[in-house]
Amino acid sequence: MRISELKDFVDQQVEITGWVIGKRSSGKIHFILIRDSSAFCQVVVAEKEVHPEVFEQCKHLNIETVIKIKALAVEEPRAKLGYELHLKDMEVLSTPVDEYPIPRKPSGPDFLLNYRHLWIRSPRQSAIMRIRSKVISAIRNYLDQQGFYCVDTPIFTASSCEGTTTLFKVDYFNQDVFLAQTGQLYNEATALCLDKVYCFGPSFRAEKSKTRRHLTEFWQVEPEFLFARLEDIINLAEGMIVRIVEEILTHHQIDLKILDRDISKLEQVKAPFPRMTYDQALQLLQEKNISAEWGKDFGAPEETKISESFNSPVCIHRYPSAIKAFYMKQAPEDNRLALGVDILAPEGYGEIVGGGVREEDIAILEQRIDQHQLNRDDYQWYLDLRRYGSVPHGGFGLGIERTVAWICGIHHIRETIAFPRTIDRIKP
């Protein structure tokens, strides 16, 4: 059985295989901390309750020794999970060749990231990875139930959707191509044959940013669907976020305890989310004595101040068109504004969703391409989507790492992916 199942076996003898992650002794009692793939737990070894050889063996267990134990599951309110194990018998299955390189006392982030391949074994990091996995499955299940098809999009692209300043260039058989920032443009093509589609995969941005919210390689889900109004896009994203939070609260209470996450904050995430225009967000910032100029995008400090005013994610729509991508449709009531939306997570975690309605008129789209100084030849295939059977459509992208960071209550996004890639880190 697994450690996370102990609640179902109180006062029963169980058998568990796990790794030693810590130990201490107090006279005739050893306390061994073990982990498996589901959680961690304390094992109490009383000298009078085990064979003398087993008690002696426990003295010499090193970190990451693999053991198989038979023990009594006991309720213990002081334990993190509410349970502990009282050892009856033990078998050592594997002993480390060398001393484990990560000390028990806290180490700096650079040291831990150098040993990321081992650090992810720790209870906290394992909990984050389990929550990440559930976030992904919740997204897929939600979109599948909404009638969306998953369609993979290319990683190698010949052009950018938003300019080439933050693209990674790759030598592709003696020609320059780029690592994809988004699958959205390809989603627009597949949506015109399947109506509702999404892609789910890695994206690459060569921004020279060292903030706690940025990675050079990150994962995102990008739904796209036909005849989408801005309100439809917001509702779909809102429903997805609510489903994600519900799934985590239902299935990962143990992991949230391991992370010391205040779940009362997650329990407040209910639909509908508050909605406000870009202008209303500017007014809110001014009321908080934060200087913000109309026509500028919000940075991390502004997003944090806005989100602090709400207990759930907040939807900000109708940003200035000039700061949005060329494909974003302009608002009919004011062509200075775009029919787009950003959704900011609460507690200062920033933007987790960005999307909007796409421009379906080929003449306007050609003008926008020229205004953004993009090479029109690179977008002929994209313009074909407007030449033949064009209809209104839209969608959004949700960043997995930022969403996981918010749900887990993590300060830095680098802990939300097994092997983070940043400006100064490409190993392990």
C-alpha cells in the first residue's frame, strides 16, 4: 500500500516500501521518516517491539536507503498527515553507494537546483509535482467534456506570432527557424475544421527576465473555438480555473498540507470572477496611489496591487489595442481598445490567462501585420484562413507553471516544473 492510504488502515498492520529521508534516536526509540510516491510518514521503532537485529540495523540507515517495512498504522494528531507507523519488521532493499549530497539543513536555491534530479524527491517538491499532474488532467478532462479536440501544433515555426525579439533561433537544415512561443495561429487553422480545439505543450520565450514569474521554457494549454465572443472566452477560462481548484481541493488535501497551503484562500475561488475594464483597473491603481500610464501594459507590481483587492481571480478586459498582438480584434465601440482579456490570479501571482477575439477580416489583418512591421509573406498561410470561409473566433492560453505556483502558494515559478529552464540554467 501507499502512505497516503493510511487513513483507511488505522490499527491494522500494513506493508510499505519507501525511502529514508530522515532519522533521529532517543534512547530506546528510533524515529525514521520515510517517503513513497504518495506522501511521507514517521516510523516509530521501539526496541522492545522489534528483533534486536532490526533495532540495530535502524541505527545505520542512511538517507535514501530503500526499506520494506511491516508496521501498525496509528492515528497521531501531531503528525502532518495525522498518522504514523509503529514498526514490527524491516528489510533493507537498497543502500546508497555514497553519502547523500543534499544536507538536511536548508540549502540555497542554486545548490538545490544543481541537484534538481535529487531535490525533486523531497516531500515538498513531490507534492508540487503531484498537484501539477492533477492540474493538467483537470484541464484535459474539462476541455474534453466541453467538446474540444486536442490537436498538436509545431514546435519549429518559420515565423513569430508577436515579433521575433523573444524567439529562440534554431539552425534547421541550413535555414533559420524558431522555437514556438504559442500554438495559437495553428489552432485557428484546426478550429476551422473541428470547431473547438486546443493544444497542450511547451512554449519558448527568449525574454531576458529573471523574475520569479518567468521561465524560458514553459507549458501552456491554448483552447480556440469558433463564433466566440469575449464573454464566451472569459466564461470558458473561468470554468476551467474553477474546475482545476475543485479537483485539487478534492484529491490533494495531503499535498496541500505538506506545502502548508492555506486552503481557505482556494476555497474562495468561485464563479463568477470579478470583471473590470483596463480603464477601471487604472482607476483602482490610482486609488492605491500607484502611478500607471494609459496605454502601457501592467507589470508585476501593478498586477499584484490589482489582485490584492480580490479573493478570486480577476478578469481585466479591453486593453489598449496598441499593446496587444496584431491578430487581436479591436472593440467595435472604440478601436483604441482590443477585445482581449487577462486573468490575474489572487495573492499577487499575476497573469495566468491571456486571450481574446481574433480579427477575422483579411483587409484589417493585413493592415495590422504591416503596422507591426511583420513580413506579410510569412503569414500568407494565416491570411488564407481569412480568404476562405472566415468566421469570428477566439481563445486563450493558460500557463501551467504560474497556475501551479498560485495553487501551491509557491514564491518562485522554478519549483513548479521538474527541470526548470531559465536564462542562467540549462542543467541538469
